[in-house]
Amino acid sequence: MIGLALPGWLEAVLELLFGVAFFLGFAAFVGWLILRIGSPWLDRSNAMLARDQAGADRYGWLPDPAGAAMLRWAGSRCFRHDGKLYRPLTGEYQGRRIRMGEYVYFVRSRYYPTKNVGHVIAIELPVHLPELVVSRQPLLEPELLSFDAESEAFNRQYYVASPAHRYTSAVLHPRMMECLLAHPELSFRIIGNQVVAYAPTPWTVPQTLATVPALSRVADLIPPFVLKDFAVAPPVR
């Protein structure tokens, strides 16, 4: 049999095509393997989330599309990205209106947008106040003034900012800082007439049940003179 000699360029093309085919086949196998292994875990995770998001009506938390705009605005401030609010609910806790929902937004990367899911839980105040943020994470708030409290233990755990140090100092009195140190999981903002807790996790009933009492305590500890001296007019949107 006479061997067939191929031109060098054709051999190079065939080698390239073989390499591409091998890579695509390997990638398809890896994808299949990930789906095979990960699908049962994902199904269990989704089932657990659905269970934890069910039963809100047992606590008097009812759908509230009318209040979604206010909470969506709060979500955009808490997560620093425009997004959409899902599952808006409203109810009461110790005579105060509470609102809650799931906040979803996308962050564009170099190649494709990444979906982010968080939640917001708010309790109403009797007046509107200037914005104030208390967070476990470093803040990027150029329009607000960062604040160092007298408590070094508090400064090690929290980052705080507001439009004025006098206002921050009035809100973060010793009993307020003591309360926050006892609830290290809590990050919140005062936005308008709401104290809003937020976290980068889906909204659930158990999370709300754990957060609302601490949030109510924060609202209780805002001194009456702060509500009187620092009250502002509702924003026009």
C-alpha cells in the first residue's frame, strides 16, 4: 500500500481540528458530570429554600405590592445597585409596621452579568430621618461621613456613616452600641422612616423571625430627641 503524503498545512489543520474536538468533548463530559453530581444537591437546596419561604401568612405577613416601591428604594441603597423586589410582604410587630422582601440585582462583569440575591427587612419609624448606615463590611459612601465611636470594641466590628457626626453620635449612644454588639449579625440603614436590615441571602421566614426583634430593639433605642431634632421632610420621588 502506498502511503498518502499530506501537505504540512493540511496536517496542521487536522491536528487543530482534532484538538478542538477533543476539548469540546472533554468540556461536555465535565458539564455532564457536574450536572449529574450537582443536580440532587441543587434540588435539595431549592426544596429547603421553598420550605423556609412558606407560611408567612401564619404570622400575619401579607402581600403588599403597594409598599414595594419604598422597600425597593431601600434595597437599592442597601446593596448599592438597582434591582427588583420580589415577595413584598407587610405585617406588624409590637405596634409597628414591618415590611420585607427579596432584592435581586445583577452586576456586570467583563463577560456576563452575575445574579445577586439579598433580602431587606424594615420596621417603620414615626418620622423620616437622615440616612445612617451601620455595617459589618467596609463602606463606599462618598456622600456620607464615616464615624469612629468611643468604643474600640464597636469600631473593630462595625463601620458607620451618616451626613453628620452629631447625628451619628446621637443615634449611637452607649446602649445602642451595646445592643448592636449583642447582635453581630445585624447590618442596617436608616432610610426615610424605616430602619432596614439587609443581608446578601434570600429572604426566608426563619431569618425574618430572628431579625425583627433585634430591629425593633434598635428602633426602640433611638432617643426621642433624635426623632424631634433630626426629623426631615419625606423625599419627593
